[in-house]
Amino acid sequence: MTDVGTLHAPMKVEFDYTRSLGPTLSEFMTGLKRRQILGGKLADGTVAVPPPEFDPQTYDPITELVPVGSEGVVQSWVWVPEPVPGQPLDKPFAFAQIVLDGTDRPLLHAVAVEAPDQIATGQRVRAVWAEETVGAITDIRWFEPEGDGPATVPGPEGEAVNGIIAPVNLSYDYAASPEESKFFRGLADGKLIGQRCPVCEKVYVPPRGACPVDGVPTTDEVEVADRGTVTTFCIVNVPFTGQQIPIPYVSAYVLLDGADIAFLHLILGIDAADVRMGLRVKAVWKPRDEWGTTIANISHFEPTGEPDADFETYKVHL
Amino acid sequence: MRDVAIVGFAQRQMKEFDGSPTCVELLVPIFAELFEQTGWTKSDIDFWCSGSSDYLAGRAFSFVSAVDAIGALPPVMESHVEMDAAWALYEAWVKIQTGLVDTALVYGFGKSSAGQLRRVMSLQMDPYTVTPLWADAVSVAGLQARAGLEGGAWDEEQMAAVVARSMSDATGNEHAIRSRTTTVEDVLAQPMYADPLRRWDCAPVSDGAAAIVISAADTPAFDRFPGQSAWITGFEHRIEPGALNSRDLTVSTSTAAAGAAAGVDGVDLAELHAPFSHQELILGSALGLGDDVRINPSGGALTANPMFTAGLNRIGEAARQVWSGGSQRALAHATSGPALQQNLVMTMEARS
Amino acid sequence: MTTLAAVVGVGQTHHRAKRGDVSMAGLLREAVDRALADAELTFDDIDAIVIGKAPDLFEGVMMPELYLAEALGAPGKPLLRVHTAGSVGGSTAIVAASLVEAGIHERVLTVAFEKQSESNAMWALSIPVPFIMPVHAGAGGYFAPHVRSYIRRSGAPTHIGAIVAAKDRQNALKNPFAHLQNPDTTFESVMASQMLWDPIRYDETCPSSDGACALVIASEDAVQRSGIKNPAWIHGTQMRSEPTTAAERDQVNPHAGREAAAALWKQAGITSPIDEIDCAEIYVPFSWFEPMWLENLGFAEQGGGWKLTEAGETAIGGRIPVNMSGGVLSSNPIGASGMLRFGEAALQVMGEAGEHQVDGARKALGHAYGGGSQFFAMWVVGADKPTH
């Protein structure tokens, strides 16, 4: 860990989205499950795969779907030298616009070839189906140059497909601002470092890249106490995806002594029902060997035993 | 229509911004620079509007923290579009036209390097039938490029000429992140990357922020403004279908329609937002720009393409040319969506 | 203003926890088709489209309006996508109105939607950020402490929230589009429901809904040329924003909301809101926000909002009926929730609110807020043209 620059950490955004389909896409996906490609008949008489839900010219719903071939002609293509996660192949391949037999408008899908010189516009290709089809565009694993291999084996009849699951998994490099980084590094030393806004002179913990009142970075460092006052709080009793703390727990705004803004943390060491506005609390630090550059170095706050703070002392912080 | 002028522009670009995804650290000095240019303070700004993307930042409400850079207490009149900030500028211009406000500061920001940009952008495709294949932004542009190459709409030399001119011009732009004095031959000697695209045909992944100040003429703040103005003479935008197979990818009907409505006659300079070299060719013909129109003296998006800001930058770069006398009548263009799906055209002029 | 503008068409979906029968495109088209039919117009008559929704992470589509262009009838036209957190439905309608008021377009279609069943809003709003303690628990966890602050500051009895919840759920029974349709929800049942984010009970929270809302906004000329006899004239629109957190920021009675309301009343020529506004659709995702916003909007003095609620003045037939449609507490397709408030206000002054119509409503408020009570959007619509 360096002491300069900003702190970075990986951040994942992952969810399997459940998409309901509506009539047009349901019929299309049900077709794919049965290894049958269906095209939509557009107002201008052309056939398009995938079938659009709404006509590109009249904007009316597309209701007529017709079976089309699972072979077709490459209309345009591009080489994918460095595939990204989730793409149909994990080695270099081509994306192509493929006009399937019986259609007029191209389908965008992958073509599995070893090198760019093995694909050309005008080339005939055919669908390679997944062993097990579920009713998704990925039931077509990819297309391959047409050869003498076996013809498509129809899939099982199966039930109609009304939805798909679309996993979205993204990885980000998260960076804290320089001001926040100072704060998190301070935590690694067991200190709570705030900064004062040079204009309004309020002490922000954590410090800010821009004082939200004055629009300038906070500057002068101020070490604040690891004890303070609960301004307000809630008792969380609801489970949710990604939750990391067992319920019920008290999530509270703690106004640290010396700070001009409260921050959120956990209150333990007291029955949730006994937590109250004005409660005086102190930080309970994790064992030092567990410390990192994170607010989680403070396991939680617990009562100090001091008398409650007077409402007047924190009422402007609500 | 009220007469509205562009009176301030500031920008920051870099390959990798070492700071928070909210880009507050970039916006603070940009706003300060704009106040210096205009001689105004925060209280002279009636309306604030921004453009950015949650998916670029990887979190919901990424634009919320950016409000801190304004210093928004007392509160401000403010709005946000999930689009390039060029469209935020449009919203601000409309607000001025209603008469409710006289001045606006519009900003955009984005940290493309936080994620894998071309993969993130595949979330812009049809979520049922295309995104599950993770059709990335470079691949979609490549399909478009080949359609034009093999259909005879343009050739490799024309694409290379766009690259060579852009990279050479960018040597004069301190904000460019890819620049080099180069030639068509040099460009064509580069290896293929995503055939038919070379790496230089594709905009570099760029982080950045930018902001523009506009003002109506009939206002006290404008009377105090000491600098040059670029007067907005046309401001239009249009969208095309989302399904790639419902469009002829080798032309840009939305750019043509926006250009016709904005009025492109007599422009001597155009800043075109073309993140891929062939797209500049599409845009040039959609707008009917002749050989006498100077295109992208800044180097354009091929030399720095901060997402959600690059379109606003085109407007700012065109305005700078008008301010300095480099152009009497300029055009600026912004694009959004896969393969030039949505396009915006602004025309502006100098007045003595 | 170059021209007056009016709402001439209102459309919405049946809001449900999961609209498994439609795609995202199909969902918003349901609202769009109804709004166009209500305005007696087709896509050919529309000059521009303004769409709004809450974070893209909710549906996992980056800028979904791009893929939705055909469903919106947008190709060849201008399309704007607004995103201002929870206030977005209101902000979107305001941007659409401004396109007309500026004299740029004659008829603008505006749409807002959310298909929350595609993911989970709690997840999307609580993705752990590195270095920070993950104590947040979605929107309820965020707002509950501020509700507690309100109770402390105003001295309100702790059952006020339940009065609001029971009233809005009963109002929802009069609205066929509302998501929650439970005749058994009463004050007693709300009081008996589980404390979820103490002091907020389960029945005091909004549901998670799939739904959409669409409006057609037309210029004075276009209204005159149309067959629409009962447009909802727009008397004023305002938006204000402030930071999420700032030293000594008032999170109970936010400055931005007070300032937006004051500007709105002035713009609409209103000096005593409670006397001059006939009914209000206010963004109340957690029951306690009714009394909080009554104060913030100037319908009551600070600390007095709960007294209006307790006295039944916010029920249909009261002094200032609030959320006659059932409100956000009964239907919450997040991105559309603000536009539903704006649209329901319009329906009231158009006289088209059906069973939840307030008799003789001539002026109504539509209100939305978002983020950490920091983004505000609101409008006043009237049965008569504005006179000032």
C-alpha cells in the first residue's frame, strides 16, 4: 500500500435479470427452444430476425411470425480479436450480420472461424445449436461455415417460454477521491481524519472533494474523536440481497465530537429498542491486525455511559 | 426565439483519471475556470444541467455527488440527462427559451476507464436478443465500417485520411490524449485490430469532464460578460430505430434531418463527434459538408473521447473557433447510441 | 413563456408487482397508447418524445430508450432521456412541458416507466461501495432515520403514519390502475404490521411495481385546434436540487423543497396553497412523508402537517385531499411514480379521475422528490387557463 495517490479497490455489479417477454418475443424464444427460428413479418412485407416487437415504420405491434431457415448469408462481419466475458466464444471469432434464408434483414450473431481470412461477405453459414435449449438467443451457440454436417435436429416441443434470465456482471476499478483516501488511510492508523472547508469552516468527516455548500475541496486536516452522539437512527428488520449484517440492527447517524456532519454506522452493545436520539457512543475498533483502509475497522459504536446529549446540541444536524 | 450565446467552455481529459467515478475533482476546477472566463459567480447561473451515465460509473445515481461541485446550498435549479451532455445543453437552451431562466451552466463527466468500456456499452443493445451475446461497441462499429467499405460508400484510404488528419491536428490540442503527425501511408501500415478497423480507427478510451456556459443576450449578466460570444443559430436532434437491421448503417438519416432543420448553409468549420473514423465520413455526407469546410481542427473524438462529454466538447471546440475568429459560422455535432443511432447538430456564428 | 401548455392526454398501465405478460417495450406502450387515445392523437401528431426512468441498473439496460425507439414511435424525431433520481417522473414531464412552452414543439409525448421485477431495487441501491460500511438497507433504511427526526421535531403522535397508509390504500380501491388492492388494509392492520425499518412499519412502505405513465402535452394553439374540451393547463413548473449530505443540512424539511414550492406558488399566482389548491398528488413512498411534505410545501406550518392528516383533512372530502389515486404507497414503478403524480393531478382538473375524483377540482398540485430528499419537481395544473 502506498501513501500517495488515491485508494483503489475492485467493485462488482452483478445481477441475473429476469425479463418477461410479451407475446412477440415469447413466440420467438419458444421457437428457439424448439430449435426453430422465427422471423417477424413487417408492414413493408419484409421478414426480420429477431422479430421486432414494434414495426420500425408503423410502430404497430408485430403479430405475424413465420418460420425461417437456420442457414443464411453473411452480409457484413467484424473480427473480434480479444473476446470479452460473456461473448459466444472465448477465443477470437467474428460477429456477423447474417441474412437467414427466408428473411430480408440480418441477424447479429457470432461466426466461429479460426481467422479473419476464413470468413467473407456472401459466405453461407448455418446455426450451431446448444445441446440443451432454454429459449434464449444463446440457444444458437454460434454460426459456422456451411458444410456437409448433419442437419438441424428439432428440439423438444416443450412449454412456451415467457421469460429469460439475463446475467449482467460487470467489474469496475473503484477509486476514492484524494480527500476520501486520506480519511481511509487515517483509519488504517486508527485515526478519524476530517477536513475543514476553507470557506464555511465546517469540518467534514470524511473529507470531501467538494464542500457541498461551497463547491471547493475541504483542506485543513482535523482529527476528530472516535466518540459522538447518535442524532437519529433506524432499526433495520428487513433482509435483502447482498446484505452483510444480520438483522435486526441499528443503523445510526453518529455526529463525532469535533465534526459538523454525522455519518452512518452500526450501534451494538445495547438492545435495539433502547437506542435513542442523543445517545452518547464510542467506536469499538476491530483488533488492530484486522485493520485496513476502511471504515469497517470500526466494528460498531457502543454506548459510552455518559448522559444523553441535549436535543439543542444536535438538532441542526437532523 | 431568444438569442442565446455560448460564453464559456472548459474541459479536462486523460487516459485514466485517478479519482472518484463522480469526477467531482475534475468538475471543481472546471467550474472555477468558467467563472474566471465569464467574470460571473455561482449566483449568476440560473440553471444547471448535466449528462452522465450510471453504467459508466458502475453505480446508481452517479450524478448525485457531482451536485456537490456546484456548492448547491442554497439550492439550485438543476436537471440531468442520461445522455451525452450535449443533450443537457439542449435542455438548458430550451429552458432559456421558455423565459424562466437566462443563463445556464451545463456539464458532463465520465470515467470510462473504471470498467471495460466496449463491454459495458453492449448494455445499450436490445436486452433480449443482442446484449446476451455481449455485442461490444467496437464490433458493432466494425460491422458498420465493413458495410460501407464493401458497399462502396467509402474506402480504406478515406478512413485512413480521417485518422491521419485527426491525429496530426491533435498535436495542436493540449487536451488530446492521442496525437501524432502522421500520414495516410503510416495509418494504412498499421496492423488490423478488429478487422476492418485498425486501433487508430477507434477512439481511445478516455476519461474526462467538460462544461459550457450559455446566456441569453437580454440579461444583466450578459451585459457584464467581457468575452467573445458564439451565437446559437440552430439546435436540433433526432433518433433512429434501435434495431440495427432496421437501419442502413452506411448513412445517417437522423444527422441529415437534424442538419437540415438546424441549417448548415455557410458553415466554414465542423466539429463532428465520430468515435470511429468511418463515422466521420458518414456524418460529413449526411450534412453535405463540402471540401471547403474545415473538419475537427481539435482532432475530434478519435484523439480523445471522454464518454458523455465528447459531444459537448465538440460544441465547446467549435465555439472556441468562433470566439477566436477561426470560424465565422461553425457546426458542432454529437452522437449517442450504437453506430450513430442518435445525433444532434448545433450551428453557431460570430457577430460583430 | 412563449405559449401556454396543457396536458391533453393521460395514460397509465395497470401497475403490478410483476407484469409478466409484457416486455419493457410492451409495458410502456400500454401507457403510451392510452395517452394518445385520450388525446385523440396518433404518433404522426407527435413532434418529440421525452422519456424518464430511475437508474439503468434497475433493468440492467444502459439507456434503454435507445432500444425502445420504435416502441416510442421516436424514429425521425427528437428524443430526450431524463434521469433525476426519484423525482424523474416529474422532471421528465417538466422538460416535455418546457419544449412546448418555449414554442419549439406543438405536441410532445412524455413517458416514464420502471419494470422493477426485472431486478431488485434493494440490491441496485445497496451495492457495496469499497471502503464504506454497508449499513444502508435500501430506500427505507435511508429515510427511516429522517422520519424519526420529524417525529421528534414535530411532536407528532407515532400513529400518524398509519393514518396515511390506511387512507392511501383505501383510496387505491377507487383506482383500477393501482397496484395494491386490499380492502382489508385499515388503520388497525397497518399498526399491527411488522416494524421493517423502525419507525416505519411494513404497511407504511411503498410496494415495488412494474408500471408506466405517459402524457401528451400540447400548446395553446394545438389545444384549440383539437377536440379536447377539458385540458389541464399548466400554471407553473419548478425544479430544485441540493446536495445529499452537507453540514447542518435540514433533511426533514429540505430547503430545496421549500424553495421550489415558494417559487411554484408565486408562478401560479397562489397566495394560500391550502385554500387555493383543491387537491394534491404528493410523492409519499413512506407514509410519514405526507405530513412532512405538507409542511415543506406550505400547506401547513412547520410542525403542523400531522395535524391536517390526523384531522382527516387529507382524505377525499377533506380540506386538502392528498393522493386520491392511492399514491406511491399503492403503486410504485419508481421512474414513473413522479409522472403518475403529475398525471393524476391533471386527471383531477380534467374531471377524469373516475371514482377518486375530487368534486369540482379546478387546481391541483403534482409533486415528486428523489435522491436523499434533495431533488424536487412539481407543477400546478388547472381547469382554467392561467390568468396572470
